[in-house]
Amino acid sequence: MTTDTPAQIEALLAENRTYPPAKAFTEQANINDPKVYAEADADYLAFWEKAAENIDWFQRWDRVLDWDCPWAKWYVNAQLNASYNCLDRHLAKNGNKRALIWEGEPGDTRTLTYADMAREVQRFANGLKSIGVQKGDRVAIYMGMVPELPIAMLACARLGAPHSVVFGGFSPDSLADRINDAQAKVLITQDGSWRRGSIVPLKQNADAAVANTPSIEKVVVYQRVGEKANIQWNADRDIWWHDLVAGQSDQCPAEPVDSEHMLYILYTSGTTGKPKGIVHTTGGYMVGTNITSKWVFDLKDTDLYWCTADIGWVTGHSYVVYGPMSNGVTQLMYEGAPDTPDKDRFWDLIEKHGVTILYTAPTSIRQFMKWGTEYPEKHDLSSLRLLGTVGEPINPEAWVWYNEVIGHGKSPIVDTWWQTETGAIMITPLPGVTTTVPGSATVPFPGVFAQIVDDQGNAVPTGKASGYLTLTRPWPSMFRTIFNDPDRYVQTYWSKFPGKYFTGDGAKQLENGYYAIIGRVDDVLNVAGHRIGTWEVESALVDSGDVAEAAVVGLDDVIKGQSIAAFVTLKPGVEADEQERTKLKQHVVKKIGAIARPEQIIFTADLPKTRSAKIMRRLLRDIAQGRVLGDTTTLADPAVVNELKQKYESMGATE
Ligand code: PRX
């Protein structure tokens, strides 16, 4: 592991531009008094108890927290239902309020009120019941960005059936692995989804996956694309969504579940092994996502909120579905690509609907910068009043561009640090309180406690060296375990620094105590804000049959933050040529999905290793980054790596 500070963070540490909240914003902000921090510090359980008042409970808790590190129970013995909190409780006052304004990529639109959502969710929940889904059963969901995706999730939550949403860009193999790990009983998918004018063949992929998933009894298929989607039908197993809900009652009472009942599993990449099934439970997760939505995004009844994340990732779970909907907000949901039909689609949507809050990823911002200011400048973006980012470190240059070109200097920016595991935002400005610094996520949310530590677990003093980012106290929306693998939960997150949660990120505190997140310090890559384990890509390469050994590292990428470089040793007799490169890249896409496609494949006779046969990734990163050998194309000569290997081994390198 390394916590080397990249140049980008050095630039941030020299950053002296500060952006205090504007008076006009502060005056209207949901939170504008900094005393919330001191109050939460003084008694964090009292803080989280008060936060829980924003959720409707069927039965109140006996205690706020039972903590037997690393095992947490929040709001002990309380009962609630997540779907009830996102829907039913809004109906009396806000039934006719718009919940979702949806835009399909081809330009079709739909609007669903909270009453519409409640009706559709209940009909679909009854449909799921009719095919045998019961409390506790896992339901896999593999869909595009259509309203039926949150409807399906909320229907599962209504029954107490944990959902496992798999991002629609994942391959059939990835889908099958996740279904098998969760032992899901039903898969919900759609015929196809629109992306950049093409059809994403979700049903075809689902068919290929389900061929290897014995636990799946039924596949529910939502019809989005129609005849253009070239699909096969298995009459014993497949059922159209519209047939399933036909004739179903729109009354399906929300099942009261225990606070610690599993709400969902979401798979994410780790350092080694297959993706981990991150388990979130109901009570604490709802409290955490609800209050962070309200405080960080300053949600008001009049807002039109837009989080551009795909619901297949945690950002969509927490900040499209559970956080915003439990706040009864009106939101925009968009199906397709930001450059379809042209590179101004986002700005067009913001102007058309009057979006007030935009939450997106640094990768997208850097892409927009590259496309040029003429695209946002074509549109009236004056409705925007708050901007957010998530998923990866944002470089100050992109932050300032976002502020000036999109926010016209009048919208605070909330750079929010968190993870699939944390469930909700952990380090973030509060827009009516915090003076922001470009590139820094600033300070922990009230009631959250972070600490940067060195290798021995000792706190690193503020303004000094970088170190490992840990969280020192439990928080309500924390994941509770890894599905079916509690040992891995303990090992991965709670063993390196006993008593503290290890995030896997490196960080540094600025002189004023603000946090600068450096990024992953383990073998997890962050490509365009998507987490990918080096091990997953390496196994996909080896799986091709042509590869004897592979090592994958991340390269700095000006748009995507990181891209993937693979060092590959081919089996004897396999030609190291351009054709083989293409073949291997395609194989990775087939095994994992397009997000994992290696940018570079470097053939080498050998990989540099330590005496204990550990691949020297740091060296490979240097080589791939051109820091050791200059132009990486020189690496086509395998002798170069051999030479390095000898050189480094003779130096007794131990990484
Ligand atoms: O490295 C951090 C980075 O994204 C990782 C978590 O990825 P994932 O579980 O997929 O969740 C992404 C969306 C919450 C973290 O370990 N990360 C996330 N937000 C930020 C960030 N890095 C820097 N700044 C952020 N605001």
C-alpha cells in the first residue's frame, strides 16, 4: 500500500482560493448554524436519535445503538418500512406532487406523482407476491434508467425482500456471479435500454446469465424498447411486467420490518476475490440517507433535484431513491448518454425542466470541460442553486470550472466523499455553513468521526503527512456485513486498525483541518468514478486462455481520473500482436463489462516480482506512467521489464 501524494493533491494543498457561503444562500439554508457540529460532537447518539425523528416508524427503538465492534445495531428493536417512508407518508399532503420527471434518451417523457408511484409500487409488489416473492427472498434487478427501476426497488422494500441491483453495463457473467452469490429467486430486467442511440441488450444478457443461475425461478421483463429489441422468450420462466401487474390491486400494505432487516445487497469491487455483497439494513440507512439529502443538498419542497448517477451504483440507491424520495422531493431522471443527441443534453434538460440542484461526477465535469463551454452557454442555467460532486477526487481546475461555467459563481458546490460501504455521505460541506476550498470534501458530516492514521494506526497530525483515512465511530447507514462472508467483513475493514473502520482511501488534512482525499491506497481502481478491482480484470485476462499471467494497474487519466493498464505474459505460442491486444480487451468486456476495458495492454515475457513472488505494482505503475522508462511503447520489448526485474530484485525491493 502507498499513500504517496499525487501532484494533484500537492496542487490542492497549495490552493488558497476559498468560497464562503453567500449570505443569501445561508439565510435560506436548511442548516445555517455551525453549532450542529459541536452538538453532534458532544453527544453523537443524541444527534442520531434526533435525526431518526425524520423517519416514520411503526415501532420506536429501545436503544439508539448496540455496538460490539465491528457489529452494529442501530435503532434497536424498532420497526419501519423504507417504501412507506418514500411513498405512503407523503400521500396525504403531497400525493399530487411530482415524484419523477423522466426523460427517455429518444426524447419521450413521463411524469409520475407520489400517488402514481405508490400505486405502481403496490401493484408491482402484489405481482411479485403472486410469483412467490416473500419477506427475506432476494430479488436481482438488472435494468436501465427507467421509472420501473425505482418502482421495482420500492416494491421489494415494501415486501421486505432485499434487492440486489446490478448495473446494466455489467456483462452476463458479472450478473450471474452476483445472482449466484445472493441466491436470488427472481430477476427483474427489461427488453433493452437506450444508450447513445443504440439498444443495450438487457434481456439477451439476462438470458445468458440465467443459463447459469439455478436459483432464479422467474424473470420479469419490462417492455421499454419494443419490437426493435431482438429477444427470445422462455414461456416457463419469463413474464412481462405488464402481464404481471395486470389485474393486481393497487393496495399492498407495507410490511413492518425490523430496523436491522436487510434492505439490499449491492456488489462492489475489493482488492482480491470476487465482488463483495455489501449489506445495508433498513433503519439506520433510512436515517442516514434522509438527513444527508436534506442537509447537504438543502432540499426544499420547491426544488427540482437531479442526481445523474445510474441507480446501479450506490449513489443512485442513496441519492436517487431512498434519500430524496424519503424527503418527498421532485426529481429528474434521465435514461441515456450526456452527448445524445448532442453534447448539450444535460444543459438542455436543466433549462427545460428548471433543475435547481445538480449532483454529478468529476469525470463528467472533466468531459464537459473538454467538450467546451459553448454547450452549457447555449442554455439558461439560472435555475441552478446548488451543485454537487461524488465518486472520485475532483481536481481544483474542474471544481472552479463547475463553479463558474455551470454555477455562474452563485451556487455552492458540495464535494461529497463516501462509499458503497458507508451508505450515505460522510465528508462534505454543509452548503449554508461551510467555506469551501476547490478539491477538498472539507469536514465530516455532523455525527461522523474521521481520522487519518499512519501504518501503525497512530493519528497523523493535521497539516502533516498523508495517511490512511479511517472512521472512528459507527454511523447509522454503515454496511453491516458482507453477504455470506462475515470473516471478510472483519478482515477487510476492521483488522488493519482495530476499533476503526478502514476506508481503503488515502487522505491528508489541510492546515485548517479540511480533508483532501487522495484516492484508493489498495488494489482497487476508480475508473470514471466506477470501482474496479485489479484482481477482477487480471482473472478476466487469464480466463481468455491465452494469458499465463497478468498484472493490472491504474494510470492517471485527465478525464476518467484513472484508466486501466494491463501487463500481460502470454502463453507460449500465442502471438503478441495488435490482434491479440484487441482480443484480450474484448474478452475483458465480455467477462466484466465495458467499464473494465483496458486502455493499454503491454506484453511482457515476465512480470517484475519481489523475492516472495509478489508483483511489484508500484514499479508497473511507474513504468506504465512513463516515470521510469519514458515512452511506454518502449515496453513492447519484454527485455526491458526483465532488466527492471533484475535491477529491482538486486536492490532487494520488498513491495
Ligand atoms: O476512493 C473513494 C472514491 O470512491 C470510492 C468509493 O467508491 P464507491 O463505493 O463506488 O462509491 C462511489 C460513490 C459514493 C472511495 O473509496 N470517492 C468517492 N467520493 C469521493 C471519492 N474520492 C474523492 N472525493 C470524493 N468526493
